[in-house]
Amino acid sequence: MADVLELWLYGVRVATVERTRQRLRLAYTPEARNAFAPGTPLLSLSLPVSAETFGSAAVRPFLAGLLPEEEPLGAIAVQLGLRADDVFGMLAALGRECAGALVIQAEGDPQTQPETTTTAEPIDDDQLGDLLANLRTAPLGASTRVRLSLGGAQQKLLLTRMPDGRWGRPVDGTPSTHILKPEIRRVPRSVANEAFCMRFAKHLGVPVAEVETIEVHGRPVLVVERFDRRVDPDGTVERVHQEDFCQALGYPPSRKYQEDGGLGLRDLADTLNGVDPASLSTMLAYLVVHVVVANGDAHAKNYSLLHTRDGALSLAPLYDVMSTLRYGVEYLAMYVDGVQRLDRVTGTRVINEAARWGMSRETARGVVGDLVSRVPQAIELAANETPDLAPEVLDTVRSQLRALGEM
């Protein structure tokens, strides 16, 4: 007997996913096909609105991209009594609150999704400390009443900031608004590192997720505001649909690195040229940020597309930026002009890469030159806001800047 999940977007039942044995089939509903023109990338660029059904080869990578990866995925699977590779079963349990605006639930369940932060369950500092301490066995803060999902392999906690400023657990489908990333014990000063990199990008004028740092029971925590949630002062939440580039181009999370047969920067640029050419300069700015801070982990799941309600696409703000060279990660997740080592990327290489995207060398040189001229001030401002930053990170950034100035 087939199992069926319903996919809801902005309160409309837009698609169903049917499982027969281990095969998945996705079909858009009549409501979606009547409201949106054929070819509209409603759920995903890889799943445009169509009267035809999509098979497992197209559906599974998109759905898998909504789930955590590696150790967090395994821990949640154990908690739920499911196999980690049971994408359908995992989303049946967790899909009411995931990345973007999608709500996934069993066929026939009432669509009573909360759209406010006021339904969160308030927690105190001790409870917050316990949630952060237990992320290994309860990733994302998942429990019997907190059923949610978010991609990535790093330990993190999803919470809701309530109108009075308190933290709350996103129970019973309440939308989460923030991602809390505690210090990675095997990665010294990881919170200060990522906070500095994100602040550096902001001071450089690059669209980036908002961050702050807090301390919980003596442990530093990075707080990231979700860019796929818009929250009014009264707590009303608008979910904003988004997908990462692996989902958009039909690649499973296991192929997020170029060396594993995954996507390269040219693939992302070609996509933007087709859906949002104006974002190409922004993507080049993102590349400059990654090169300056020496972030080797800027893979295809760390670039995303925002979807408007009518199906238009644009490049999402920058997120998950850290100086990985500080911890011995010397190679790029996506190569720059064929160069794989972080410390061998020069300004000329970046301009060559942009030219591969179809950007004129003159335009690319102008974008890179303008950013490089403003980098020293952005470094200073971000460093002043991040007193716990390891000096080695600043040394790395300044060394990278010298190489980037070689144009």
C-alpha cells in the first residue's frame, strides 16, 4: 500500500509525494497547476510545475536536502526508530517545520500550522543550557513535540525568539526564527571565528544573515537569525521559501563538494544567469569574502536561492562562513579558476573565474577592486566587534588579502 505526504506552501496544498516500496513520486495538485504556469519553479528549480509526475531520481535529492546530515541525521533517526536513509519517513515525522516555507505532513492531516512565535514554549537559561548540552542525542532540539528539520552536519539548536525577547521551543509546528551554534569543542574559538567572518561580510556591504554571540553556562554560542523567516513585532511569522543549490540542480547532499562530483562555481553562475543575472555580481562578492577569510567549506549547500510567491528566484544572503584555513582545511569546496588550494587564489584567478561565468573582465576587475579597497576597514570593524577572535585568523585574512590584491 502506498503512503502519501502532502506538501503545503503558503497555506496551499501544492503537491503530494507518494511512496510505493522505496520509490517516490511527486505530483503537483490541480490547485497548484491552476494557479501557476507550467515551468514555474514553485517547489524547486529542479521540480517545475508540470502535469507530469516526477520520479525518485528528481524527488529524492530535493527532499534529502531538507534533512540534517551525518551524525545529527543518524541521531534523529535512532530517536524516531527509522533508518537514516528513509527520506520519506524522516520527513513524515519532521517536515512540519523545515527550511523555507514548505510544510510537509501526512495526507489528510489538518493544516493548522502556527504562523506566530507566540505559540512557542518559553524556556529559561537552565533549560537552554540543557538543550545545547544534549545536541548529540537530540539534534536541533528535536523531541516528541518539537518536530523539525534543517540541513547540515554541524550541531545546532533551532529556537523561536518570542515577542518579549525570551527564547522558546518551537513546539507543535511553531516556526523557529533562530539557529544557535554552540562552540565546537574540537574547533577552538569557532564561535568567534564565524561571528567575525559574518560581521566582516556585513561591513563589506555583502548581504549576509544577521548574527550575535551569547554565552550559555560558560559556553560561547553563535546566534544566527533565519533569513527564511520574517517576523513582525507582534510575533506574526512569514515563512520565505528557499532551497540550496544542490536541491535546485538535483544533487544529493552527499555530492555537495566539487571533488565528489558535485557542483562548481560555474554551475551556480550558469543557474543565476538563467534566473537572476543581476545576482552575479553579488555571487562574485561572496567569492571574495570566502577567499579573504580563507573559507574552504563554501560548498553548494552553502549557497541558496530565495523564491517569491510567484516563483521568481534570487540569490539568498550569505551564511555559514568561517576561516577554515585556521584549522588546517587547505582546499576549496568549489575551485576558483581550477585552483584547489585556498592560499593559491589570487585576484587574477578570481577575475578569471568570473570571466568563466560570462562576466566581462572589466566588470569583474571593478567589482573585485572595489571590494579589496574596502576590506581593511571591514576587517577592523569586525575585529573590534569580536574581542575573542584568535589572532591567527587575522593573520590569515591579511595574508589572503595580499594575494587577492594581485590582479
